[in-house]
Amino acid sequence: MLNYDAKLKPKARTLRSNMTDAEQRLWTRVRRKQILDVQFYRQKPLGGYIVDFYAPKASLVIELDGGQHFEAEQQDYDQRRTEFLQQQGLMVLRFTNLDVLQNIDGVMEKIFVVVRERLEYLKNPPNPLFQRGDGSSPDDET
């Protein structure tokens, strides 16, 4: 598990107590290992950030974006944060609050597919020794 800044723990607790409607709605669908027996945590400190939802078994972060995430300054912050999380080997999946509130079934279908793919990928990662610069392996030639 990633280390985190201990100063973020009280803020994460506060965020868990004051979840948005979209976060609450998604939480009811991902909690208690409802998706392929994968545990999700909410408002989880990772590094110097607090992510909305985190599934360590799938190396997956889910972020829900409200209207403020469409402002240029917030988009820059989100990009830096996503890059940091990706450098830690995590995949970041983003949805808008409206996606969750208006199309929870579509959001859940996407999350299910991504979790399944991540579990498979992490179980059988590609061997970098057999990868070429173009992403193909020597076995691809016929």
C-alpha cells in the first residue's frame, strides 16, 4: 500500500462524514466487496492526496468530479495528481457527479469491466523482456 501524509488522515475522516450525493450513491454500489470481491475504500489518503475511492487489489482509483473540476486551475491540479497516481502503478478512472447521479448503471458497468481487466492484468502482467518498442512481442511475427 502507498504511504501517505499522516496530516491528511483527519481531513479524510471529515470528507467521509460529508460525502456528496454522488459519492454516497457510488459508495452504496462499491462497498462490501460487491464488485468481483474487491474491497474499495473511500476518501483514502495516498501520497499527498486524498482519493475518492481506492481499490488496492485492482490498483484502481475512482474520482468523481463536480463542477469545480472544469476550471483550468483545478484541471491542472487533477492532471498532476493523476500523473502521480499513475507513477505509483495505479489506474485512475474519472466520472462526473452527473454521470453517477443520472446513469449509475452505466458507471457501474464501466467500473466492473475495468476492475475485471485490472485483476487479469495484475495477475498476468506482460513481460517487459519480451516487448519491443512498438509494443509487439517477438512471437507476433509470422
